[in-house]
Amino acid sequence: MKKLSIAVLALAAALAFTPRASADPITGAITIFGFDTYTLTSVTFTNPGLAVGTGTLSAADGAATIGSFSFAGVSPTAIGTELISANGGTTLTISSYTEVADVLPSVGPPPVFGFLNIDGVGWLTETGYTSEFVDWSLTSTATGAVSFTIDANATPEPSSLLLLGTGLLGLAFLVFRKSNPASRFNLHS
């Protein structure tokens, strides 16, 4: 029993203090400014746009390409479309989206300014970092100005592994104390 306790204690210590073996998570946000034209079913971008990022996504600063796609109608092509390609090996592929609002500009007085808002989730990759799902948002106006924002909020995985390892370490210590009669002490004094 003593050997088993020592083995469990060693495993718990290894889990508690072993660093994570994967790449760092993507952090920050990126906004791409540019121009587009859109209809009730699709959006077409004038490339390149200008990318401005924070965190690890600051590597994407500079020229960026936004892929055109259809989001409604007979054959939407949005899902699986590589939407963003920017510096730093940064790409975003659409996984899902929700069309928030689309109003086309009307002709003649009074002028009505249209807008297009699409929110979604996509698979973000960046060279040297762990790929992850992120939220994205596209906002376009009738003037053709577009703002495309990606927000990468990393989940701190090492802290949950540390918590698990510490719990296993405590459990191993209790098993060891219970199996070794010479090391018992009275807690009920």
C-alpha cells in the first residue's frame, strides 16, 4: 500500500508542476477597416483592408484580405469560407453567423442610410499560436465603409490543470497518512 501511495503522490506532483506542452493561446483583438458593397444576400469586399490588432494579433497589422461571401438565399457560401487573411499568418474561417440587420439604402428623398451587421463564430489561426474559436462581427454602412472585428478571449487552461494536480496531491497525501500507522496523529483533541 505504501508503494501505491508514493506512486499516486508522484503522479499528483507531476501533474501539478508540469508546464503545458502546447503553444501559447492567441490573445487580443483585431479590427479591419475597408470598403464593401452588399445586397440582401451577399457582401463583396474591396481589398486590401487595413488591419489593426492588439495582443498577439498585433502581428496582423497592415494590409489584410477579406473574402467575399453570400449569407442568405438559395446557396449561402459563408460556412467554411476563409474570411480573413492577414500578416502574421492570421486567418479566420467562418463556423457560424447570425445576420443582425440588413437595410439597403433607398433612392430619392428622404435619404435612408442602410447598414449590414453580421455576428458570428470562426476558427482563428495565427502562426506560432494555438488555433481557437473566436467571436467576430462585421458592420457595414451604405457608404461602403466596413469594420470587421475579431475578439480572441483565451481560456486559462494551465490554472485548471494546476487545480487538478493540487487536488490529486492532497488526495495522495491523505492516502499515504491513512496507510502508514506510524504517521497518524489525532485530529480530535
